[in-house]
Amino acid sequence: MEEHFSVATYHLPPASYANAPVPSASQVEYHQAKNQHKRLCVAAPATGITVYDLADQTPLSSLTLGPSFQPTTPAVARSVPSSSSESIRVKNVRKTWVGVENGGTGEVWSWTEEERKDGSVEGEPSKVVYPTPAPLSAIVAPRTLPAHLVLLSSTGELSLATEELSPLVALPQPSASPSTQTIRIHTLNSSSTILPPSITSLITTPSRAHLIFVVRTFAGSADETSLVEISKKKFKKTKRPASVAVIDQADSDVPAEKSGGSRTEVEIVLLDLAVKKDGETSPGMISLGTVNVPGSQAVISEDGFVTSLGSSGTLNSYRLAITGSGASTSVYADLFSATEPLDSHLILTPVKSLALSSTQFVGHTSLLALHSSFVLLSFAKTSIKPASAAAGIIALPTEDVPARVTTLVWDVRLGAVITESEINIPSAAFPPTPTPRHLRLALQPVSRDTAALVATPETGNTGRSLVFALPLSLPTSSVLAVVVGKQALTRKYIAQGEGVIAKAKKTEPIRHPKTSKGKLALLAASEKAREGLLAKLEATLEPLESGVGSVVDDAIAKAEKLFDKFLAEQRGVLAEYYQKKAALEEEKEKERRAAAVAEKAQVLTTTKKYRSVKTKIEEAIAAAGDAAWSEVTAKRIKGVSDVYRYKYYEVRKAMEEAMGQPIVVRTRETPKEVLEPALPSSFVTAVLRLCFPSPVVGETDFASTSSATKTWKHPTGIVNYFLKRNLVGEGLLDGGVTSCLARAGDWPNVQLALETIPDITEATSVALLKTVVTHHATTDASGIDVDVAGLPYPPPPLSSFLASFVESPSTPALLRQQLQSQLSAAEVLPVLQILDGWLVWWAKRGGGGGEVVVAGEEDWKSQGSAKPKRLPTNPFVAEESDDVATPPRVEDIIAVVQAILDSHFVTLLLQRQSHALLRRLSSHVRSHVRLQADLANLLGALSIFARAKEEQQREAVVIKAKKAAPVDDHKSLGATMAARIAAQERHAEVQDYSLEKFWL
């Protein structure tokens, strides 16, 4: 949502006008659609009607009507091209209508003004008063109906009239008078799915047909409602509702709204200005049905999405559709003149039900339907005037807290908040009072890209009414890409009723249908053990919210003991399971061997089948790597019969014994490595949220947060175990796991997170680097002893942290941007010095670094000696034999050096003390580039070798296939042509390479 702006402000009506309506706003309808969003017509009670230009919020024309003006409808204006004006500056004729009440009856006041191109008027407006039988609730004058008005009476009657209010066609009023009504009219879209095909197929001119949506709220007791509305005609047979609608209603978890003595209904009306009958064209209007909607407020969009806001704070969305056979005639004109109602019913299919947060939505709320499934929701948080504290009364804030209106754009189909905007109400318009006072909010549609918000104080005559324009920037339809990344914003306004354990139970992993019974029993037992551990951890780690005291230390120690006990039990269960599995496999192997003894003696080693099976066995042995051939053949091999496998084992065993190489038979034993239990992501997330109950929100200065007065303690051993097993993702906690660790000062786990978590953002990693550089500007601290009671730890040595920082994955462009925005040139200088030392370390070992220039020693070139021989070490593999810790890989170091130089090279170039360091880094990078160029040239030569090897393998496959194929006297169709094409391709090869023959 773009930045909102204030359009106008008005004085409140006198105290005697307590029930006066709030100001209303509507767009000025123009003949051309491009001018729709430029003008806004505002009707203010006790003031008058004003037309504003939204481009600069200036009034273009004003009709002053005095303090007795109390409109019952919003003022609507329509501008059409002028053809009879005497002035050349007049371009349009603008007509304005507004409904007022006059002693129980209604009147419509109409003005005609001559409008210039800039929207201002020329001359005096002419006023006409039209009486109506009852006061009106709404007047609609869309530009698609250039000579007509749609009137909605306070009694609920809907009618079509001319501009002079001559009635043309009307629908009967409902049995009861509604308390509130809203109306929206849209041109019938050819792609609309609301109307059934039996009706859309009859429409002859879709451009003249309109759909009218009327939402009425009735006071009094509500009848029993259902999603399928049945016709009111007595004894009329109705069709059974569709099974899909019944199932959707039964399966939906929409809570039943208590009516509270009122009900809301939606009615759909079809209006057509070009109904042809007996050679004449006349307008027609027919009601397609009504449906009750649960909730105190309800709105509907042109695409049929109905959204209601319940009194219990539930935002429900439905999809409106019409079922039934629809029209019982094939003549379009007969549809409007039929005496019996249509055989169609409106149904509401539940889409989403969202329980809103009671702490956020505390004031008055207003709802407005936009296009597609987007709705605009606004609510106000009001202010209270500060009062002095008395005995036994909590003191209020000493400063005025201004009232604030929050507007949210929801996508009710996907259940997410798209945009959020806050509007601060000036204290002059809404002054704080000692007693609570609320704002009355009214959202009104202006255009597809703009909405109007009217805020008026609810009681009293102090303050002013404000009219705001809300620019909207939304896609044309609801798409999943719009809600990506809006989860945290949506959770802010949704009630969080479920706990950590309930969420973990809902997201348990799905079992494969072919899982064995023993494995299912093991998984079920593991799931039960995890649920028990979560319940214990939730009760144990409850004191972590305070973050102080010995109670927290005791809770952390107890939690880690519970987790260690859980791991020990799960490891024992896994060891027992796999021991039983290995023993069972051993028994099956013995049975297979005993069954194959008789057949094994009859197998001949000279047959073609044995040679083929022998090839498969040797391929399996080669693929096993370091495993002995006896261990590979002791297990079943895919595609090899047990008989031939045992035969191969005996033949090779006898051959090696004859050569004096007896094999050592190894018995099956349980693997020596410790078996770790499988922990699903839902369990890891639940444990981490229990360990970090307070998420990090917008904190990047980890030096100040870790040294704050409050300590954020957590079980470091549990987090360390998860990190070592690579089970943690950065997004498992709000604000990031690494940020939570840095806030608590758990730097050992921060370094481990940089090495094991692949999705840490560059902003977080650079913020951590800045904290370490600031704390250790020149010297490095000693190692850190991990102790539960030692939080927060001081930042680690810069060289130690920088090794983890270099090895963490990053995007070069984002890393360069964050280094430039968060670090200064003085802060990156010690980082570059350590990186230069690492490149020198690799250069001494022939690892692709630059020439080594040591202070006090001459270069090998100046001495005239031969170039020192480089050791054949691999620069991309760490060496463990050195006494000094091996630095990161050269390619990782070069990437960080490049990012730092790209972001701070100009600033470093202006500092003389950094010139020597830049020269050394240039030498390192130049040598690294030469190495890459050499590898690229070598890759070109090796690619020829690889192609020759692949060609030989393909030829071997073809020869093998020919040998296996049956002998035939004649060649298959196309074989001669294939051979000819292959010969032509060989002739087309490059001569230098075609002469080479690789015997591999």
C-alpha cells in the first residue's frame, strides 16, 4: 500500500445532531475511464458538498448547504461531455445528487454545474428537488448507465430511474425494513462464474447488463439460517442441495456466529437496459436470490467473494455461487416478466476462517471489499488523557498517546495480510479525554486503485472528522506470489491459540504405506517419546521468560539432563532394533545358503550366463569402494541369483587360497558408530521455540543486546547437538536462529551455526562480523570454555570467527552490499590483514597463493636464484599434519577478499597505510587467476580425452548388443544409411584431433 494522505477535515455537527451521519466520499464518474481516479466528491453533514482533486487535495467546487444539511446517502456526481454551453472553457456538465430526509419522507437534491477541464465550475449551479416516498439509503450513478440512476430506499426497495427520478422498474421491498444497507453495481463480466450458464446464454448484449449486490442488516431475532436458501413459495418443491455444498458445510470448521438479535443477507439482482420484447427495448430487473451470511459485517466483491466479520472476532470468507436450473424459458425477455421466481438458489462455500487477535482489534472496525479476493480492514486504537496517579490506582503514561488507525489488505482466499499501513490521528482532530472514547470508521470505495477512509469521534462535539485517501497497489487477481514472505505479518493479527506441542503434533512426518510392521512400531514409539519429552521441556523451561535468577540455571540444567536421557534411550532402542534386524538377516542368509547348496554344485563356470552374472558381481565389488569382495558377496546383490553368488564366492575363495591368499571371514557385528535417532523438523522447531520463548524483532546490534542488563539464557547443549547434526534452519525461529544465539551471547554456537546453517542471511552474518571486529579491534582473545552458567560469552577471536564467516555460503552481490552498508574501511582493515595472512600460508605450501614477501627478507628474484619449488599440495583440501590450524579454502578466501575490495576499495586506496596490503592482495589474486586459467586450458584437453572414452564405451555397448542379437542373413532397415552417416561424421572431424588415437 502506498503512502496515505489527508483529503479534507470538517467540524463536527452540533450536539443536537447526535445521530447525524458521518461524512461520505465517492468518486466523480466520468465518461472516460482514465479520469475516474482524479476527482472525489465528499458530503459533510452540517456543511455541504465539495469536489476535491486527489492530485493536490485542492477543492474544485463547493456547495455550502448550512447546518441543517443531514444527508441520508453519499453524494454522487457524474460528468458528461457538454454540447450546448456558450463558454469555450466548459468541457463537461456535472450533475450531483444527494438524498435527504424531510419529515418522514425523502427528497433528492440535484445540482447541475458547468465543469472546466481542470474540474472547476463556471457560473452558478442550478438546484432541483425531487420528492421520494421514503428516505433513500443509497444512490448509484455509474458511468456505464449514463442516463439512469439506481436508488435504494430505506425500506429496502431497489429501483431504476432516470436522471429526473422518473421510476422505470423496481423490485418489491422486503418484508422487514433493514437497519443498514450497502449497494455495489458492476458491469457483467464475460468471464464471471456467478451466474449459471442457463442465464448467461440468454443475455444478448452483455455490455448493457449489470449485476447489483445489496447487503442488508436486519434488526430483531434471526431465523434459522443455512447455506442453501429455499424459495419462500408455499408447497413449492425444491431440489435437494448439491452433495458438494453439504460436504463443504459439514467439513468446514467455521464457528457458528451468534446473531445477537440481527442478521445479514446478500441479494443479487440482474439489471439490463436493453431487454427487447415485441420490437421494443426497455430496461429489466430481476432478483436472482438472497442468502444469509453469519457475522455482524459483510461485504461482497465483484468476483463473488463474501467476507464477514463476526462479533467474536472471526474473519470468515465464502465463495458465492448460484445453483439450480436457473431460467425456465429460452426467451430472454420472458426472464424479467415471469410471475414465478427463478429455480435457482444462492449458496456460500466456506473458503477461510481466521480468528483475529483480540489484543490487536480492540476498537471500531470497518470492512471494504476490493477486487478479486482482497478486502480492506481498518481498526482504531484510541488515546486516553493522562491523569495523576491516586492511591491504589496505576499511573497512566505522562505523555499523550495519539490515536492510530491501522489498515490491512487481506487476501481472504489465501488467508494472509498483504500490506499494512498506520495512520496517526492528530490530537486536534481527536483530543484525548479522561474517559475512553472511540473513533467511528467508514471505508468507502472510490476506484479500483483508491479507497477512502472517514474517521469521526463517536461521542461529544470536540474534535473533527477526517477524510483520508488510501492508494492501493494490488495485482489483478489473487496469486500465491503476493503472500510469499507475509507469514510473520499475518501472525501478528491472528490469534495464536495453539501451543508449541500442538503444532508439532500436527506436522508429524507422513509414513510410507510400504513401511514394515517393525519399523512402524519403532516410529510410533519414537513419536510417543518425543511428545513426552516436549511436555516435560515445556514445563521445565517455563522460567526462561524472566531470564534472571538461579531458577533459570536450574531449569536449563534439568532440561539438558532430560534431553540427554532421551537421546540415550533412543540410541539404545535403535541399537536393539538393528541388532535384531542383523540377526534376522543372518538367519535368512543361512536359509538361502542351505537351499542353494544342491543347485550350486550343478552350476558350470564356463556357461555364458555365469560369465554375465560374474560381470555384475564384479561391478558391485568395484562400486563398494574399500569394502572387501567377501563382504560384498556375503550380501544379496540386485539382479544376481543367490546360487550364482555363492558359486562365485566359492570359486574365488578357492582361487585365492591356491595363490596363498586365504581370506579372513568377518562375522557380522553391530556398527561401532553411534546410531542417532531420526528427529523430524517439527520436533526440532518445537524444542527451539521452547528454548527461545522471546523472538528477536529487528535487532541487528548484537554487541549491545548481548551486553544488556537482561541475559537471554537457553540450553546451549541442546542447540549444539542440533547444529552438529545439521538439523537447524535459520527460519525455524522468528528473527532467525543465529540472531537469537547472538543476542544471548552464545558465540560458540554462533560459529557452529555459520558452518552448518546454509540459509543465514548476509545481513545477519555481516552484523555478527561487525560485532566481533568492534570487540577485538587489534588483539584476539583466548579460547572460550563452554559453560551453561557462563552466558553471555565474550565475542570469539577475530581469526577464529572469520574462519567460520568465510566458510558460510553467501551470495556475492548481497554480501558486497551488506559489507558496504554495515562496515567502514577502518573496520575491514583487520579483516583484510587476516585474509592476507591465510593467503601467505597457502603460498608457502604451493597452494595457489601469490609470491611470499616476508619483512626483512629479499625476494627470490632479487637473489637471482631459481624459483622455489611448489609443493604438490591441493589448495582446496585442508592439511591436518601442520601444527597451525589450516585456514579455509583459497577459493572461499578469494571470494570474501573480492567482496570487501568491491565495497571499500576506493576508501582504502585513499589511506596510505593500506597500500602495501593492497599490493599483496593483488599478487595473491593474480596468481589465483593464473591458476584458474591453467585449469581451464587443462579442462579443454581433458574434454577430448573424456569424449574419446565415451565413444569407446558406446561402441562397446553396440558390439555387445550385436552379439546378443539373433543372427540374421540380411541387414535391418536403415543400417546402411546409419553407417554412411557415421562415416561422414568421422570425415568432418578436426584433422589435428582425428589423427590422435586414445588407447584406454
